Amino acid sequence: PARNIVYVPGVGIDTEKQHNLIIDVEKKKSEFGIVGECVLLSVGELNQNKNHETIIKAISMINSPIKYIICGKGEKLAFLTDLVNSLELEDKVIFAGFRNDVDELLKMSDIFCFPSYREGLSVALMEAMAAGLPIVCSNIRGNVDLVENARGGYLSDPNDVDEFAESIQKLISDENSRRKMSESNIRDIQKFGIEKVNNQMKVIYEECVEK
């Protein structure tokens, strides 16, 4: 029954704040005992939908030096911890819990992993793109609105552990691809910036008032 429908690109994020953040990367890494490893990061509640186990299983198939940091709390912590132990990945996976410094963790990381089963237009994913991280994520609604496959990262079926492992290995092995995807994501996320979203919302409200 709506007379008019307008697409608005999410709630908007402060892309410049994330992109321009400067931290002491090595000092931040030292908090997690990271020396020389490729840093993978996921942000999200430890629940069934966020599907962290797919990345954990994928890491077990990769021989490269990796540290996988998972930020979040939830009912699946015990399950995921048991999975890590069963795969002998205790030295590669870090459960960081709830964090107030996600923006800094994004800046010290190399790859953002986001294997959810369902998402809207994820703020966590947008912030990772604004930080310039290449992405490995699930090929689902929401994610595909943000990430173009092989441009800003790689999209896979959320249950396809082999494909996630292959995508992660590609990015670890190819610094040039990581750099190009980083540049693409920083450019592409600009249209989701809060200033552009607020300007669009202002136009919508002005048009409604005029009517």
C-alpha cells in the first residue's frame, strides 16, 4: 500500500573515523602474543547464526602461521572451545570476549571473517571494510550488498569449509590481492557513510513534509 519506496543504504557509519585511526600495531599485537602471524578477526555473538565454527574448521586445513581472534560472548563458547581443542588449534584461536577496542583490533588485523547464516546490512562488516580489510564472508543477503566477490573479498556458502579455507589461503599468500581488496573496500564503503545516509534521510523527510 505504500505510495513510494526508497532505498536507504543502512544506518550509516563513520567511515573516516575508522579509516583514519592510527594505532601502534605491534604494541596491540603484543597484547595477544602475535609475532609474525597473519591475523584473522571475527566480531559477533557466539551463537549458531554467526557460524564461527566454519572458520575454525577452515583454519585447521591451513598450514600458514595464523592467529584467529573472535570477539564476542554467547552460549556457544563451550562448544567452540571444545572444537578448537579437538582440532588442536589452541595456539591459533583466541576467544577475546566482549571488547571495547574493536576499532583498534580491525586496524591490527589482516583479514575479516564473517561466515553468518543470516544478516541485514551488518555494521561490523561495514566497519571492517572502512578499516581497509579484505573480507571472507558468507554469500547471503546483506553481505552481497556490501562485498563484491573477488573485488572486496571472497563470498562462499556458509557451510562450505573447503571454500572458506581456500579463500583464506589465497589472501594469506597474495599480499597484492589483499592490498587491492583493501583499496576497493575503502572506496566502496563510502556510499554507506553516515553523512550520505543522513543527507538522504533529510531529503526523504523534506519531501514528506511538502506532500
